[in-house]
Amino acid sequence: MAGVIMLVKEIMSEDIHYIQVPGNRTNAMELMRDKNVSGLPVVKNGTKELVGILTRTDLVENPDEEQIAMIMTRNPITVAPDDDIKEVATKMIENNIRRIPITENGVLIGLLTASDLVNKALWKMDVKDPVENYMLRKIPTTWEKTPLNIAFDIMKYFNLKVVLALNKDGKLSGILTETDFIEESEVVAEQTVHNTSVGTEGDKWSWDSKSVLYVTKNHLKFSDKEVKDVATTEPIIATTKTSVKECANKMKQKNIEQIPVIDVEGNLVGLVRATDLIKAISD
């Protein structure tokens, strides 16, 4: 990308979806599903003053909280429309984020995601580096017949938004994203009972005083399906020698954010995400 300058305003999305505070998780989740987005800028009611950003992961990890203001990330990282996209890519990488609101004087005017950088900029650049220089090598995998709740725990353990399914021969058979898990789950309330006994010391005839504490906690409940029932089979793949440019093209054409990587023998060896590829922009 040497010698090439591209500004945020040239590729940012101006037709953005956002949510207001006060607001609740149900409205946020419905909007995300309706617009097929995984994150929303949060603005103050009646204005477009940016006050936070809310992701689907925030909702999943906080099933007990209804109010958006209690879940969202406050004071999010922002950029200006005249900033170089190289600076944006660097900010995303350094802060491990996938989207950045664009503001002017604190007012939301746009949004830029890692996918935008790949789909609107990186695919045009002739980056011949192989994806093996950018891919993740430690990735969550599971047997294709694993129950969804177990697969979800595996994904969370790796702090990623995807898990890869393997068949009985250990070969890649599918890919399952955070979105797939959410579509197969619901938030349910579960009540537990805690008994506490308090006796009167020294009085053998005294009755024990018992207090009962009822604790209601929300959690995600998954369907009884297995990974293979939900995963995308025959996923788009790359090899270790696939170039960044070609990989970016695949993401753009198929509208996906991550691609499994295999070696010459067809063994799964890694995963490359849009957030990994944008390192080629910041370099």
C-alpha cells in the first residue's frame, strides 16, 4: 500500500443502523437480526450524539441485563472522516475491535468495519503475501456431532466468534458462527433455591431459624441440535499459500468475515478473519 492514501470518508458506510438510549436488549437484538449486523452504535435519545457501542457479544455475555446503557461500551474509539484508513486499521488491531464509529464534533456520521476495509479497499490492493503470515493457528474445533451448548462453550473459551467442525476423520466439515448459535438459542430464566440455617448457640431446645433465598438468573438455552445440523457445510476455504488479495476477494464475493485455512494435504491448520487481513493495510 506504499504511496497510496485512502481516507475514511471514501469507504465508510453512511447509511448506518444505530440504537438509542434509553433502550432495551430485546429491541437491540431484533434490530441486529433484522439488519443482519453484529454491532450497533448507541446514540443519545433524540440526537445523534455518540455515547457507546453495543455488540451482539455484549448481549450474549449479559443475559441478565435489560438496559442497553448497562451493557454497551462507553466512550468507544472513534475516527474522523479525513483520517487515513491505515490509521483505522492500526486502531482496530491494537484494540482488538471490528468496527469504529465515524464522528464529527461527537456526532455520529458513519461506521467503518473490518469487512468494509477488506471489501472496499484491501481487495483492490495487490498484496501477494500468503495468508499463513496472517492467520490464527490456535482455533476452536469440535466434532460435528457435538451438542450446540458444548460447542458454544468451546467457542467462548477461545474468545472467538466461530468454531470449526471436524468429521470422524479429523477433516474440516463445517463452520459455525456466533450468529448461528444465537439463532438456535433463547434467553430463559432459571430459579435456584438457597437454604441458610442459623441456630441459637447454647440452647438445645431452640428451633433453627431458616431463611430461603430464591435467585433468578437468565442464561442462554440452546436447541437439542448438533453442530452438523446448524453449521455451514462445504465452507469457503483458503490454503496456506493463498494470497491476501485472493482471500480478500473471496470474503468480498461471498460476504463472509472468516475463512478456514488448510494445508496441501487438506488438514485444517488455521483461520483467517477480516480483522487479521487488515494487518496488511496497517503494515
